[in-house]
Amino acid sequence: MEPFKNIYNKTEIVKLANEIAVVYPPFELEQFISYIIDDVWEQKELKERLRTITLGLGEFLPTDYLESLEILKKVHHKFNGLFHLIFPDFVEVYGLEYYEDSIEALKLFTQNCSSEFAIRPFLVKYPQLIETLKEWTKDENEHVRRLVSEGSRPRLPWGMALQNYKKEPIKVIELLELLKDDESEYVRKSVANNLNDISKDNPKVVKEVLKQWYGKSKNRDWIVKHAARTLLKAGDKEVMEIFGYRSDDIEVIDLIADDKIKMEEYLNFSFTIQSKKTLGKLRIEYKLGLVRQNEKMGYKVFKISEKEVSNTKLSVKKAHHFKYVTTRKYYDGIHTLIIIINGKEFLTKNFELEGCS
């Protein structure tokens, strides 16, 4: 599989240099390419490659930021996808002191990819930008409207954290209120992701929003469900009640699971859920308690299914594949399986995992 960082490759860099040279003839095309594709280029990861190109633009474009920005605005439409991030990144690196021109450029550039990372330092330095974002919620372009939500996420992956909004998210909530009924699924998904971010630091605030939005429309219900995923995984009782998940009269019986497995094998397990009345809405999950290198336990929740059950009893079978992955390191030892129904932990069983090294 092609490494993700190869989005930033020599072919695209040469294309960029050629496009700039058309609109700005003094551009030192060959020197620019050599500056970027140096002896350590192959060792650089995605974000480092992105920033290297940005710094190259700063080195070979005019020293006047506004003049350079006009050049980039003339060629940016020739590019899209993640490579296009070089344009808002240039604004982030060189344009922080030029508020109005830079914000308008980010609005333009976001329409070809996204300015969600670059706009964040401006939100920190210029609190009044929130008022501009409110106006952008009415923009005809869905990419601009999405930038309002995605750019204001307190915990945006890959992006700098917005500490003020992590602490006090009310101004972000005001933006999301204006976008909650947006016609674009692209925008609504961003709204949900933003709320999910906020729930990690301000769960009470988000739970109030979820209660107000749920049941008003199909699209709002989707946002609420997607926004609540962290709280649902945590088994938050208030959130469970929003969606009609009950656990007070449910039992889990007959948990059967493998006692010992090796890496690259499956942990097979089964159990039965029962109640004296119809089971109704069920969110069926399991938690694995995994031994870490420090011999402490780390936990991860996995969803099996969500369903409406009209019977009083349901049998469940599942197999969890313990395969080698780059995002998780397994260790030999005694691990734990925990069955979770509607956010409540029920039966637990230990099993031995070996062959991890």
C-alpha cells in the first residue's frame, strides 16, 4: 500500500512550481524543487512534507505576504485533495498578522480541500472571528459552512487544541445551533464530530444539547446519535435514557468463552440476554481488559450490534480476532472479557493470550 505521505510527491511539486511560474515569471522553479526534494525528503512524514513545501513557498515567493498570497490564489484551483493543504498552511505560517486578507483567503482555499487546521491560530489570536463564522453558516458553499464547525472543534485530530473552547464551549455551541439543520450531510457530520469533541471535556453541556435536539427530526437524531458515541461507549446513563436503552431489568447469563488463545487466533464467546418482559432496544458491546507493558490493564470497548428485540431472550455469538496491528501492542498474560448491555457491565471472564512477542 502506498504510504499516505506520498500525496506530497515530486510530480505534484513540479506541477506546483510550473503553475506558479506561469503567473509569476521571476519564480526560481528549479531552485524551489531542489529546496524541497532534498537528501532527507524520503524520511519525512506527511505533516513534515507539507510544512517543507510551505516553507519553500515562503523562501521563493515575494517577501511581501500579500503579493505572495495573490499569486497562490491564482493557482490554488489547479489542485485539490490533501495536497491542496499547502495553500491554507501558507496562510497559517505567514499570514497571522494580516487578519482580513488571511481570513478571506482561508474561506477561498477551504472550497478545494479544507482550512480547518489553518484557521485555528486565528481563532486563538482573534476572538472576534467567531462572529465571522456565524455569518459563514449562511454561505451557499457547503465547504465554507463545514469550516465553521470543523475549524472550531476543540480537539480536532492533527490540529492544535483550542484550549479556551475546551474550557468554555458556549460560543462553539452557538455555531453548531446555526448548523444543526444544515441541508448537507457533510456539514451535519462535522457538527456531530464537534459535539463529540466537546463531550470529552464538557459532558453536561453536550447532554443538554442532545436532549434538546433529539426527536425533532431524522437529521437531528442522526447528529445526536453520532455526537453521543463517546458518552455511549462510556455507558453514560443519561445518554442511554435519551435513546431508550434500559438495563435495570435485564440479565446476562451463560457466558462461554475460550480459556486460552494465541495471537492471530480468535477469542470465541457467546452469552444470552434475557428479561421478564420484551427486551426492546439493545446496545450490545464487550470490553477487553488488556495487559500492558507496565502490567496494568488498558480497556477498550467494542460494539457488537444495536437492535430492537421483541422477544424476552436473545442469544449472541462473537469472535474477536487478535491480529497484529500497528496501532496496538499486545502482551502475553491474563486478559479480561466483559459483556456490556445498554451501558451496564454484566458478566466477566478471564482468558490467557500468548504468542505476542
